[in-house]
Amino acid sequence: MAGVAGWQVERFDLDATAESSFSWRAVADLFSKAASTRRLALPCACVEGRAVLRFSDDGLCVAHRESVDMVALAAASRLRNRKVAADTAAFLDVRRPPQVCADAWAAEVALSVLSGVPGAGALDIEPLTDESEGRIAFVLFALVAAAVLGASVSLLGDATGVWGVSVCDEVGESGWAYSQCVSDLFG
């Protein structure tokens, strides 16, 4: 989508220790900066880890140990960003050891990574920075929805006869010809 607008996408890493909140003003600032600079800055969560392998003299791997930095941050109760926590959980989901049950692994990941992060629950909604922005957004949405409904009624109502005069009214409002005309409009 950014390519269609001629914008270059630049990704930046999120601060895992900063609690996130939603702001409509931030969304407006994001798009206004993108329109003026032709660069769209999008956040991403970088999940880093380490794998330590030990090999025998024959070249066979005899030991393998992994660690993920965000899991250690979560264990220290310093992981606060819900997006980073969700991306870490998704990363760990695909790293599930083959001998571990999927349900048990999901419960362990939720307990170790997601449980202490505000807004990271399955049904949690990210809090608004300013509650008045939510009310303004709702009013604007209602106005746009009413305008679209009004335009639809005036444009489509004339063709179908649902809200006004129909092109099929010329053949009469009852009988086979009227039914065929309405059927042809929607068929």
C-alpha cells in the first residue's frame, strides 16, 4: 500500500520496556509525516536469541541450548510493550520443542511472556492515551457512516426503487414485467 502512494517504508525497533497505548493523534501524525516526507515509519519488534551448540570431534552436535532475550526481560518483569510480547510469543510458538504438547507449550509461553504485560491478554484492548480522542473518533465514524448511508440511498434507491422511484415503475408496480425488471437489476 505504501508503494502505491510512493512512500518508502522504514522500520524501527520498539522499546520493549515502554508500555504502549493507542492515540488517534499519533495515527494522524504518522500519515501527515509520511505525506510530507514520503517515508512511512512503522514499528516492529525484534526478537533476538542465542543458540549455543557443542560438537563432538566427529562433527556431530551433542548439545544445543537456546535463549531468547525477551524471555529474560519478561522474567525480570521489565517487558511492558504488548506488541513486543505478542511477537515474542509468536516467535516461541514456532520454536516449540517437538516433544512438548502444543497446549502445554502455549500455556507456558503465556505464563512466562504474556502474563505480566499490560494489554497482552487475548481479549485485552490497548488503552487510549486520551479518552476524549475515542469519543471524537466515534462521532467522526458516525458522521461518515451517515454520509455513506445517505449517498447510498440517493444513488441506489433511484435504481432499485427501495427508497424512492424505480426505473421499473414505468412497467407498473405489479405483475410479471415488474418482477422481471427488478430481477434484471439485481441479476
